[in-house]
Amino acid sequence: MALITCENVSLGYEGLTVAKDINFSIYQGDYLSVIGRNGSGKSTLLKALLRIKEPERGKIVYGGGLKQSEIGCLAQQTPVQKDFPASVFEVVLSGRAPKRGLTPFYSRADKKDALDKMELLGITNLKERCFRELSGGQRQRALLARAMCAAEKILFLDEPVTGLDPVVTTEFFNIINEMHKNGMTIVMVSHDIHCAVKYSGRIIHMDGGILFDGTVDEYKKSKIGAEFIGGHKHD
Amino acid sequence: MTDLFEYISVMFSYTFILRALIAGALVSLCAALLGVSLVLKKYSMIGDGLSHVGFGAIALATALNFAPMKFTVPVVVVAAVLLLRVSESSKIKGDSAIAMISTGALAVGILAASMTTGMNTDINSYLFGSILAMTKEDVVLSAILSFIVIVLFIVFYNKIFAVTFDENFAAATGTKVKAYNMLIAVLTSVTVVLGMRMMGALLISSLIIFPSLTAMRVCKKFKSVIFVSALVSVLCFVAGLIISYIASTPTGATVVVLNIAVFLIFAAAGKIINK
């Protein structure tokens, strides 16, 4: 079942097209990595998939009963967040806000869900800590916990392990794998080809458009895949 | 000590001071609540820009013999919507757009004023504020406004947090980010216009910026930032009003200086706590 389908989508900034003729579907149960060099249009595609940015042409359709409030995303940290006075619990709990609609206050179930996700990610002890005082890895976990609170069907990750050390990176992907096994659809945007090949099931390689779309095994065998994996050893 | 209390009770027996107290405390409360979100989103200059537009509009209204509030409120609301639009589009950067609009409005206001009555005391009181400016109508308006701001703040608290902390996440998960930004901008513009005549067009934005920055020196939770900044704002206003009465100083400037003092104390306290 297709959750999101792109039909002849073109993406761009202020009239400058960065990617065109994009046609693909994200299916339930996918573990998809969108890869490509910087400026290949992959982050713009992510914004379009999340409906933060309108595509210049074409349509992005949500199917399978997918609602925006069932989406979770872990985006790159913004400058605003670096100095934000909020406790970790407040940040994680805000992942439940989309589901509240216009009803004020969080319910007991909301708070329990937030605590459960924090437990799962091992950040229960940080509950009352201020977000701005956390380390990079701790912040990423808090934001992942928030994304997990929001994600019911699909989770988007934008360069999720940039700046994390190898141990934390492995732990991070173990958690994502576990979520995927439990039925979550995962879409990751990354320029880290090695993590993409190692952990995901399907690869879309972008550069001004889609150059490759298939399984990881097919990608490794393809010419473009072999070149990209080989040429990015030092990434 | 009893002398002081007597002095203060005499002070509050004046109707104009009582009006200033009620309206000012309510406006300070609204400004502090809205300020937290504005400061965190790096929109603090919008408050400043809006107050200049407010000055321009009020000078124009006086020159053209319009009712000041009925003319100024819509003009400033429109300016708020425009400022937000411009800040969101990337063609002209937000800060330069605000600088353009605020100095432009200031120039228009000064021209309008000089062509009609000259730079009279009226204009002077708009720029630097006057405690005598608050009418009964203003008090009623401030009460209505603060009621609306507080209710909206409680009802939309979770959304305001989400939109302030991470606009993209909120938008991606289906929250109408633009609508919330607009709501905050419109409420800010009404707050600015209401507070402007007492605090002065050049000083009103400090009510928006100082209390939240002060609270952020020591608070580590969003909720406590909101409470502390509201408390600091109202207390600074009331204390400033009393001091300005006793020392015969301009009210607006006294309140701002008091805010600076409290900010410095909180900043020092924050340094000590975080050591």
C-alpha cells in the first residue's frame, strides 16, 4: 500500500529547479534511504514530502489513509533550539501536540507515551534537564523521542547521525531497526552512503532527479551504486 | 513606613493613576506572554518595528483628525501581517525589512505631525509616553485584550510551544504554523498600540523583550519562563509606576530602567546557579 506517491514532481528554489521528473511511491513497511551529494535536491524532496514546501510542478499524494498527524520527523537541529529554555520532557511531550487537535492540555495517556519513549531511548534520567544543556547525542535522542511520539505510520529522518560518534550512531540505528521491525515505515535522507547501505532496504539515489530506485542489493550491483559507494569511503 | 503606604494610597486615589495601573499591568502581562515566543523565534525586532508604525499611524490620525485608536489598531495589525510575510520570504532579509518599515513609518509620522501642529507635546508624549494618556476606553480595551491573550495562550499553549520550538516539525505534523504566527503577530500589534501611549513608542518594545530574556537567565523550563516573565513584567511595571510617582520621573523610562536592573540581577543569579 502506497503511503505517499510523487507524480511528475519538480522541486526548486525561487524559480531555480534542483530536481525534476520525480516519480516514486513510499510503501508501508519500506526502509528507504534517499541519498545523493549536497545540493542534489534530497533535502528539498524531504520538505516537499512533509508538505513544508510546495513542489513547483506535479503532485504529492498521501494514500492509505495517511494523515499528517501520523507522521514523525527528526530534522536537523535549528539555531533556535540551541538556546531553547525547555525541559527534555516538555520537548518530547510536544510530539503529541499534533494529535490533540484544538483540545488544550495533554492527557495522562500523552504523558505516559512521552515517558515510555524516553524510557525506550534511555533518557528518563534527563527528564527535567534543560534542552540547551544537553550534549549533541542526548539532544538527538530527545528529538527522536519526540518524533516517535508523533509517528504512528511513518518516520522521516534528515541526516540523523551527523555529528554523532560511532557508538551512538550504531545504537541509534538499532533503535530505528527495532521500530521498522514493529511495522514503522522509515524514510531517511542522508549523504552517508555507508549507513544507508548497511541499514536500509531500499535506496533512491538523487542528483537533479532520481538516478536509481531499487533494493540495496540491486544498488550495490549497479554502476552508479558501485561508483558512489567506492568514491565515498572517506565521507 | 506607614507614611509610604499612606503616600501610595493617596497616589492610587487619583483616577488617572488607577487607570494607568490597571491598563499598564494588563498590557505588561500580555507583552510578557507574547514576548517569550517572539524572542525565542528571533522576532523581537517585530515589536520594535510595530511600535514605530504605531507612532506613524497615531501622528497621521492626529493630523487628519481621526479617532487615534480606531485608526492605529488596524494600521498596525496590517503592518504586522506584512512584516511577517516579508520575514518569511527570503528576498529581503527580515531585519532589513523591519528597519525599512519602522524608519519609514517614523518619517511619515514626523512629517504628518510637523505639517499640521508642529512637534507639539502630543507627539512628544507618543514618543516617550505619558501616564495621562490612558482613557477609560483604553482600560476597557486593555482588559478585553488581556483576557483574549490569556485565554488563547492557555488554549493554544501546546501549539505555541510546538511552533516556537520547531516550526518545521509542527508544520510537517499538520499544525497550521502560519496561522499561529499570524495570531501572535496580531495580538502583539494590539498590545503594542495599547501600551504605546503610556510607555511611549520608543520604549514599548522593551516590555516585550526584557521580561522573557530576564526569565530565560534562570528558568530551565518553558512553563516557568512564561510564569516568571509574566510576574517580572507586571511587578516591574507596578514598581516603576510607584517610583515614577514618588520621584516625578517619566513612567515609561522608569519601568524600562527597572526592567534592566532586574535583568542584570537575574543574569548574575543565572551565572551563579550554572556554575
